[in-house]
Amino acid sequence: MKKVVIVIVTLLFGLTIWYLYIKKYDYEISFKANAAPGSIYDQVKNLRSIAKTNDIREIYPYESLQQKIVIDKVPVILEWNFKSMADTITKVEVGIVSQDHSLENRLKVLIGSSKVIDSVKSNLIDLRKKIMNYTDSFMVVVDGESESPEMEYISVSSKTKRYRKANEMMRSNAFLYPKLTKNDIQKDGFPFVNIKNWDTEADSIYLDFGFPIKYRDSLQVGSGINVGKIKSKKALKATYHGNYRNSDEAWFVLLTYAKKNNILVEKTPLEIFYNNPMQGGDELEWKAEIFLPIKDELAENE
């Protein structure tokens, strides 16, 4: 009996030392979200409601980030990790550490009186609800490997932040569409956005917004308008349903799919839109097809 007591006391002592001095976090919280890791990462990165400050100290794109916040004048470090469980399901893990009073905070956690942890828990519950409301507003289905369509087109080029893509689409459409009528240019398909460059660090994009057309030699266009041809490419394809302002959610899903399946891709998605937002209706019935080009390994090795 005495040996059993000694073993139990030793284990408890060891656990106490581990928890108070060795364990990485004061407390850990995890939950699941119905979106790709890149989507959740982006939402957390731009979070403003969880505390008075949003100091991102370290960033590992689409996988993890470290954030400094202040709760009741106490600086706290949140370490976020985003792990893909499926194409559109992410496990979010949040490690919490009091920057200057970790030992005190851990003791309070043990007796259930940590205001820091209670505050973070409350904010994370609110965040999860917001994420659920957001992810319920669209749907992305990965169709797998495909071929992007070939087309002759007319377009307008611009550079903007990714989250302003929809604004840029509307601005470009208002500029470009009257030119089709004025110059008797016949559309030959649905409007598209072709991302020529996506700077993931700055989260900025260089894009073409345009329409497929029936090309003719006598085609007349004004300045600031492009006429060209998009060649068909081997690509990963996804079908998106929802408001087109969020269609880039499919980019994150395709990047996750590519990583899981060891497929090298180019971050230059092509989006084709099949509904007219001006006609309204149920947004979940709006459809877009997104193509993420697969890198040509032979060309890469030349």
C-alpha cells in the first residue's frame, strides 16, 4: 500500500511540474470549421473583435499563426493551428499563454478562476458562430482533374486585394459591357475572372475580368481593353455555389486538395460565372466553375 501511495504521489508531482513549467500552453481549445484551412486562417488573420489589438507576430501561410492580444490589460499569446480533416473541414487548435504571468494563470486554470481563459473561450465561441454562419452561405465541391476551357476573349486588367475582387468585377463590367454593344462584339460564353498573379503574402491579385467573344479581324476596341486567347490547360476543378464575392473560397479548397494529393499547381485560378447577380434569387443556386492550373512538370524541368 505504501508503494502505491508513493507511486501516486510521484505521478501527481510529475504531472504538476509538467503542467506548471513544461507544458507549452496554459490552456488549449479546439473546434471544427466547415471551410478549408486557408479560409479560416484568413478570417483569423483579419480578426478585430477578439481583443483590442490584433498583432500578428509570426505567420505560416494557411497553416498557423501567432497572435498577441490584450485581455484586461494582460498580454496574451494565441497560437493558432489549422489542420485539414477533409477538403472543406478544418480542425482549429488554439494554444493560450499569458505572456507575463503564465504560472499564475496556470494555477488559476487549475481552480477554474482564470478570467483570461474565460474571456478567450467566450470570444472563440462567438468566432465559431460567425464562421458557421459564413460557411453556410456557400458550398464548394471538388470535381478533380479536368481541362480549363479555351477561349478568345475581351477583358479589362486591374490589381486589387483579394477580398475586393467582387468590387473590381463590378467596376470592370460597368466599363467593359457597353463596349461590346458599341462595337457590335458578340459574346460567346459566360463572364470570367482570370487571375494572372496572386501574391499570397500581400493577399493581392492581378486579374483580368472579361467575356469570351467571337473573334473577327475587324474587331475594334478602345484603349485599356485587352483582346486575346486563353489556352486550355490541365487543371484542378471545383464547382462553387453561393454569392460570387466569396468564390475565392474555392481557391483555398483546391489548394488543400492539391497539397493532400501531392499535385503541383499554379496560383492563377480561372473563374467562370453562370448566373447574373443582378437577377437576384437564391444565392446557393448561383454557380461558378473554378480551375486551378496544374504545373507542367516537363516545362519546369527544361
